[in-house]
Amino acid sequence: MDIASSSRSKRYGYIELGTGKASLNKISWFLLKFLSSLFLVVWFCEFLVYYLVIMQCKWPILKSTPDQDNASPLKAMFLSDTHLLGAIRGHWFDKLRREWQMERSYQSALWLLQPDIVFILGDLFDEGKWSNTKSWDEDVARFRRMFRHPPHTELLVVVGNHDIGFHYEMTHDKLNRFEKTFNLTSGKVVTRKGINFVLVNSVALEGDNCAICRTAERQIIEASLKLNCSRMRGEPPLLQNCRGVEPLSPSAPILLQHYPLYRKSDSECTGEDSASQDEKNSLFQERYDVLSHEASEKIQLII
Ligand SMILES: *[C@@H]1O[C@H](CO)[C@@H](O)[C@H](O)[C@H]1NC(C)=O
Ligand SMILES: *[C@@H]1O[C@H](CO)[C@@H](O)[C@H](O)[C@H]1NC(C)=O
């Protein structure tokens, strides 16, 4: 009895071991296939797709004018409202997803399109207006890592209401912190390949004569004088003020600011990226969605 049962159990043992081996192979084969497909899907969706999509974007082809024949054009990329989430309202998973997506699309675009200069037109941070020094430093470090760029590409930013607060909550400290971090002043004129860009703090164009507003307006007038002198524009007595003013390129400037200039609504905007019909019909609020009518006219006149 003993012998019979033990040999049976041995036989069973052998058979069981055999099927065990076979199913183990099957399982590991299945796992391997599953994991490689998973890896491919993740790699495609989280990495490759950015290249495939951005590869379809091309720089516009410029018709060169006789005096520009030899000049290479300036390749400028414009981004805005990156709103890096902050410590107060940001959820870590939301941060992780959004920032990965932003970083990948930005890095893929840099690699494929090789811009000379990138501008981010304000609201870099969601909570710059609230954040204490520690969270500000953390947010800035994340921003610098995500928007890192090779030395032949330049990154310039302008300030938005989320970075320093709307006009009523904007303070010197918050503005200085932003300007120091990003080496910026309102009314700064940046000239690249003969093109003048004027970077303006549009949050300070409230027109109520607040201290920050006064400084910002003075800086814009200084920029205006420089630009006028370079273009020999303005009344003759005015041009006498040009002595000692550093000459800029004589081209018309491009105004860069966070708030759009005044317009009633988006109803006249067309094209692929324009808003839906409903949104186009909704009216803009001055000093909130767009600059005030008055400030817009003033700035268009002097710049
Ligand atoms: C800051 O900007 C000024 C021009 O306004 C420039 O001369 C200077 O090199 C910049 N500093 C840094 C650290 O980029
Ligand atoms: C520059 O010229 C424009 C147009 O002539 C003028 O309105 C503006 O006041 C001038 N800017 C300065 C600072 O004089």
C-alpha cells in the first residue's frame, strides 16, 4: 500500500510539475507581452505623440524684401498662461499630469522648431500672488526645470495678474520678486535681429495713478522716447531730447503684455484657434479681460 501510494503520488507529482512548468511559461510570456505593450502605449502617449503632432507645425515662409535678403529671420515662439499650480490649490496629481504634458510639448517644440527666442506672456504661476517665499522658490525651480532651454535659445517673460495679483492686490514686494527672478522691468525694450519688443506690465496700466502704475507709465514713456528717437518720429522739439538716448533699431516695436488691448469681444476673431460662437459673443470686461479703452489708446499712441 505504502509503495503503491507513494509511486502514485510521485507520478501525480511529476504530472503536476509538468503542467506547472507549461503554465508558468505561458504566464511569463503573457506578462512579457502585456508589459511590452503597456510600455509601448505609455511611450507613445507620453512621449512620442508630442513629436508626431508638433512635427506638423512649420515656420511660415517669408517673402524676403531686397534689404532683408541676407538677414536670417528671427524665429520667435509665443506661449502664455502656463499657470503652474501652487501649494494652496494645486493637487499633486494634477500638477504631475499637467506639468509633464507642458514640459514634453515645450521640449519637443524646442527640439523640432529650434526657435531663437521664446516669450511667455504672463501668468507663469497660478498662485504667485499668494505664495510665500518657500513656495515661490519651489514654483520657480519647477518652472526653470520644465522650461529649460539650450544656450542658443532665449526665454523672456512678462508679468501677469496671477504672478503678482490683480491691480488691487499687487504690491511692490510681489512685483520686485517677479522682476528680480526674471530680470525684467516694465517698459523694457529688447531688440533681436533688428526687431524691437516692448515688454509691459499691463497689470499696472489701471490708470489710477497708483505708485506702481506711475512707475510703469514713466518707464513706458522712456521706452517710447527711445523708440521715437530711433525712428525719428515725433515733433522736432521732441527730437532734441534724443541727445544721449541709446539708439535702437529703427523698426516699429512689437508690444508684449499679458492683458490684450481693449476690444469689445472676440466676435471678429476667426481661424482655427478662435473661440466658440458663444464665447465670441460674450462681452469683455475692461481692466479684467482686456485693458481699459483709455489705456489701450494711450499705449498705442506712444509706442
Ligand atoms: C538682465 O537684463 C539686462 C538688460 O536689461 C542685461 O544687460 C543683463 O545681462 C541681464 N542679466 C541676466 C543675468 O540675464
Ligand atoms: C513718440 O511719438 C508719438 C507719435 O508722434 C507721440 O505721440 C509720443 O508722445 C512720442 N513719445 C514721447 C515720449 O515723446
